[in-house]
Amino acid sequence: MKKCKRCNIAYHDAIRFCTNCGAELQAAAKPPKGPTREEVQALANDLKSRYVFSREVYFTGGGEKAEGKIKMASASYAALADGEIPILCVDTTVFGSADNGLLVTTRGIHIQEYLETYHFFPYASIKHIRLEGSKIAVQGVRARLTLSNSESRMLLSVLERIRQYIAAPHYGSTKEFADRLRSRYSFSSEVYFWGGGEKADKKINLATAAYAALASGELPLFCLDVTLFGAGDEGFLVTTNGVHVRGTSGSYRFVPYAKLEHLDLDDDVIVICGERVRPLFSKDETRRLLSLLQETRQYFLTLQKKSEEAKSEKVMQRPSASFPEEAHAKAHAPLIDLNQATENTLAELFFVNRILAKRIVAERGKNGGFRSIEDFVARMNVTKNTIAEIREKCCVNDLPLPAARGRERNVGRIIDF
């Protein structure tokens, strides 16, 4: 929808100018996109079931104590914006007052360390979240934790999952797809699915840190770790965008699904567009892994195709004037003479409604025809925003010529006998 700021009237998106005053319409502010409270609660419940903390971390909907912690954090340092929904709170205070720590919401991460300046980081500005000793650092701003090392790493995984959830509008469908794959394909080792527990999340985080820097909105699905000691820095990471590969040669390569044409099995080695990765499990499991890669590739290629078809349908549904022939005819349409046009003709113009058309006709009858486009604009009080459109579609002709030196001009035809 569009809106005229002067008249406070709403119009359809296809209309460019207000029919009442002629002012150019402004696009109405769109409500901020984001997850609903039900979606946030579902995410919090999912995280709470996968990651169990002994203290400090409180999820929304986690009971009276958790809700109290979130309210205290909001009141003490994290003033929430309209539509901002809290997801979890990390209370780092000694006596549980929750006036220091982190509040994670649908907009970003609020951080308040003891005797330090308050910081807020929207998700779009967060490039890295990491552990530094006993502290968690978001964009270099540190907050002290009293969690154990394993729980601190779990908190890091939780924050990464939330950040990916907010960045990716297709989180729900992708998670369902990953869960379906995990239920259908089982492996003795090496293959780790997103959401498969603390160890799986750790493997995916290791792959991301070692070689697969994910783009904004890119979600991991599963990874293959072929290292002997579980370092996670060799293998591949499959995401919603494609496959990140670091093979036996040690070189890194990212292959989007549209270019993933060569996916083969050479004895016990998986070949991904020339990059060779050798799993450590049996040949049967290697063939199963190849099937998993092929199914994942086909799934996202189908999604991309549907997205392209939807865009094409939108283009085809545009008004017919967007086609070259009609646009050419429209551009060469005859100009409308503001001094001769009838009320009905004027009312069809983009910047004129029926009331203004009557005013134009009345003005012509009372004070004479318009001498120029500028004269029309001044007398009819037309806004500057519409002048270019007026010059494109209108003209001013057929004004009486001024009498020469006070003599009346002869009207009519001169016939010579």
C-alpha cells in the first residue's frame, strides 16, 4: 500500500500520485518481518530440550523463575523495542538480580557486564561469537560466565543456532528436512546432522571455523569429519547453499547446488566436482552417504526451481503496459490540451480526479485559458512532484493572441475576390 502524507489517504501500490492533491505517494512502512511469539516459543522449547544448563541460562516459557529473570533483565538494562521478543536470558550476577549478563531476543543480543557500558548488537552486525577463557565475546564485547566449560560451549552453540534462525526465513522447513534425513540415514561415525546433539553441533562448529565460513542466512545440514582425531578440519559441510569441501589435497572449495554436476564414487572415495574425500567407514556406508548427498542436492534444486517459477509468474502478471509495444504506443500518445480538454478527459489523467477536473474547467471559464504549463501549475496549485508528468502528457495550445498595439485582432478568414 501507498499513502499520501498530505491528505492521509491510502492507495494501491500501482498508483503513483494522489488523486486529491497530486502529490507523489510514499510507500507505506511495512511491518518488521520476524518470527511470531508462537514460533519463538517453539524455538525456545526445541533448544531447551536439546541443551540442558545447570544455572544461569533461562529460556522464555521456561516457568515462573525464567520469566522473572527475563523481566528483570529487560527492566534493568535491555529496553526492548516494539515487536522485539525475548528468547533467553543469561544471568551472570552473584545474587540472581539479572542486572548483568545477556538478553537474547529476536532483534539481537543485549550485553551488560558488571561496571561496563551496555551494548546491543543486532544480528546483521554480528560477525563472530566466541569463547575467551571463562567469558563469552560478542563482537569483542565480553561477558563473564560461571558455567562449566562444556556448558559454555553449549551456550555458544545455542547463540549460533538462534542467530541462524533469525537470519534464515526458511529455518522451519530446513530443520524439518534435516530431521527427516537424520531419521532415514544412519551412520556408525563421521557423519553429524544439525540438531543431532552437542557433539554434532560441535563438529559443525569446528568445520565452520576451520574452512566453511557460512554466508548470512546459510544454514548447516550435516558434515563429514574424516580426521583421525576428530578435529573437524577435513571433510565436507553440506548447507542450504551448497557443499563446502576440504578434501585430501587440503584445498578448500565451495560448490553451490546449481553447479554440483559431478558427484561420483571412485571405489571408497567420494568425488565432488574433482575434490576427493575418503570416508573412514565401510563401502556400504560410503554409498549411503553418496545417496544422502544426491537427495539433498535434488531437494534444494527443486526449491530453487520453484522460486524461479514464482518470480516468472510475478513478471507475467504485471500490467500489459509493461510490454514494449504498448509502452511505445503509450509514450507516443497525443498530448492533452489543458485549454481544450473536457472534464471527462481531464478526469482520466493520473494526477486529476473528478473534483479537480471541474476546478480546471471552471478556472478556464472564469479567468481564461492557461498561457503555459507554468501558468497552469501556479493557478491550479499543482505540486512540484507532478510537473514532469504534466509536461510529458499535456500541452497548452489555442490561446488567443494578444492584440497588436491596442488594436483588436481580426477574427475569421480573409477572402480575396
